[in-house]
Amino acid sequence: MGRAFVYVILGGGVAAGYAALEFSKRGVPPGELCIISEEPVPPYERPALSKGFLLPEAPARLPSFHTCVGANEERLTPKWYKEHGIELVLNTRVKSADVRRKTLITATGETISFKILIIATGARALKLEEFGVEGSNAENVCYLRDLNDATRLVEVMQSRMAGNAVVIGGGYIGMECAASLVINGLKVTMVFPEAHCMARLFTPKIAEFYESYYEAKGVRFVKGNVLTSFENDSEGKIKGVILKDGTRLPADLVVVGIGIRPNTELFGGQLTLEKGGIKVNARMQTPSNASIYAIGDVATFPVKLFGSNRRLEHVDSARRSARHAVSAILSPDKTGEFDYLPFFYSRVFALSWQFYGDNVGEVAHFGDFAGGRFGAYWVDKGRLVGSFYEGGNREEYVVIAEATRVRPEVADLDELGRLGLEFAFRF
Ligand code: FAD
């Protein structure tokens, strides 16, 4: 049993959705493109799951956030795929791949062959078990990566209203979930090993602002500590968590956001892996096999601006790498190198920040921290390499992005801090 397509996208997440739209804009004939996804629904804007989806009032529900609404583009519903002759193979896990023979085999035993494969398998949430903690399969422990996870989180949350929630992990999933849990009336404690929240990006000064804001909303922070075990009730549900220093926290609900692992396993030994992802060139094409492309969270690609290969776990990178790969496939002569400025954002409570570039080197903070409109610049080897801003408007974000792309020289860090946004407006 088998089917054959010219183009197959393996994975049905953000990158797949944006790739599909790009294929259709470029006039791919009906019947040539297929998307295979383990999920039961067509591609959607994954960031909605920790934001609008968790709201107590008028929560976002599909079909409202199918791709590509996040980039103010067309919303690709099941009907859209049908009308455009794009085959959606949903609820289907691919269990093996042979890149030389150009075939994929699904869990139901079907062989799907391709001329060109785009790998868009994204990543999965790291489980506590991978760190030696058992019991995270309990009914009231939630992870958050896909629609099923988010649906389950909402159910558990709604059955524990006014209860105690413990959020494990201080990254953006932890921060966004903590905010949503508070908005839903739960009492929230965040636990993470680092000295402050969002340790991979925030400076201590930036983190202090968000932690104070969260504390004012009732969130408690337990920093420099980790979960070591769960305490169960007689039905196997979690009723508490035990931390490394012996602290016990009561828990009616636990949300775990401790990082992700790219889904590369199907290609181990067949394609080159780097930095945990599938290595591709600036056309998003694997160096060893010209018929295979990788996009989104699973791809490690050259970031020209930094002069190094990176694997990014951000929605904007998924969208843009997808479009670039399709352009490279369908218009090879007109497609240059992917020249990407890394961009990452988050929205929590009434706050909203954006970050562009790289957070290495020295930092100059600027703006009004008390008033919630502030930022930071990162300067490495005498040049601006990264910009962060909270509470900005569209124009301000465009301006810091442009300035970061230009990588201007910075002679004086104090002066940069004094100038703040004014510096970015010069470019
Ligand atoms: P994914 O969207 O993860 O899609 C991968 C797809 O592949 C899934 O459908 C999966 O089921 C499928 N798949 C994997 N293996 C197989 C297989 N063997 N067979 C079949 N199908 C398979 N980024 C930001 O910049 N800002 C944010 O605010 C933000 N918020 C987020 C909130 C949440 C809750 C999450 C989970 C992520 C968030 N992100 C955010 C990150 C962003 O969503 C990801 O970077 C983006 O989804 C990556 O797209 P992708 O297509 O590479 O992977």
C-alpha cells in the first residue's frame, strides 16, 4: 500500500502551515503536496496554546488560530487544503524514513514516497523522567506542546479552581502558564533552578521587573531549587511536590515547562545533526541530500548575522524558514541565502516584549523600568548585537529590529543606555 507525492512535508505544525501557504502562492498543482501530521488538526499557531487558549473568558479555539493568522495572512482551514488540492494526512505518525529511497512509513504501515521532503517535525516537551523524577504521567501533571496538552491543561485547571498550582521551569512556557493560571484564579508557585526567571534571555535587572510584577499578581517564586519527587494521594493524583532542599509545596495541579528536544530520531545516521537539530545550508537544504530540507525548530541553519549555525525555537523562525525553503525549492535561481534576524516575543498579563538578535556581550539597560517601558541592548566586540524592549509600539519594535540588523558600532555603553530608543532611531 502506498502513495506518491512530489513534495511531502513531514510534521503539521507552524512551519508546515506557512510552507503550505507559500506552495499555494507559488502555484503548486493540486495533488503534488502532502502534509503528514501526528496531530488530529491542520497546522495552527502553536503560541496561542499558552496565551488565548488558556483564557477564562472567550478563550481562543480552533478554527480561529489555524496558520497563518499569526502573520496576518490567510487562515488555512481543512476546507482550504481541500480546495487547493493539498493532501492532509492527519492523526498519522511516521515511524521510519529512508532518505535514499525517498520513502516514509507510517504507523499504520503505509509507504509515502516523495521527490522532495521537508522535515518540519518540530520538538517535544522534555519530560521530568529524563531528569530522574518519576510520576509525571499523573492525571494532574501537565506539559504544554500541542493541542491535546492544552485541552488537558484547561480541563485540569477548570477542575481545580482556586487550588494550588506549581509551575516547574522559569522559561517562557512557565512564565506564560503561570500568568494564565493566576488569571484563572489559581494560587501559583513557580519553581526553577536558576537565580531568576527567563535566565537564558533576561538580565537580572529585566527579570526583577517581571518577578515583581508577577508577585504583585500573587505568584510566589522559589528560585535556585528543583523538584525531586511527587507526593501522591490514594488515587495516584499528585497532592504535593517535594523540592531538593526538602520543601513541600501543596499542589492540585503541576505544569512542567523544562525545555524541548527536537524530533530528529527518524533521521539519525542518515542526515547530519548539529546543535541537536538537522543541519541545513542557507537554502534550508541538507548538505548530504539535495532532496531533503528542514525547517522550524528541528533545523540548524546558518545565521549569517552571527556567522554561526543556530537552531532556534521561535515561531517567527519557523514561519520564515518555511517560506524560504519553499522559495528555494520552487524558484532556486531567484532565491538567495536565508538572512535571518532572530526574533522572539512573549505576552503575559498586560505585558508584551520583543527581542531581536543575540544576547551576548555587555548590556546597556534603558528606559522607564517603573513605568513598564524599558529595554536593553547587548553589545559584543564593539557592535550592537541584540535588543530587547517591553511595552513598545509597532514603530519602536521595527526600529530596534532594524538597528540590530545594521549592527552599528557602539563606543560608549553608558551613552548607549542614556540614548535608549533614540539610538535605534538613528538607523
Ligand atoms: P511544531 O509547531 O512543533 O510542529 C511539529 C509538528 O510535527 C507537530 O504537528 C508534530 O505532531 C509533528 N510531528 C513530529 N514528529 C512527527 C512524526 N514522526 N510523524 C508525524 N508528525 C510528526 N515562539 C515564540 O517566538 N513566541 C511565543 O510566544 C511562543 N509561544 C509558544 C507557546 C507554546 C505553548 C509552545 C509549545 C511554543 C511556543 N513558541 C513560541 C514556539 C513556537 O511555537 C515554535 O517555535 C514553533 O511551533 C515551531 O514550529 P515547527 O513547525 O518547527 O514545530
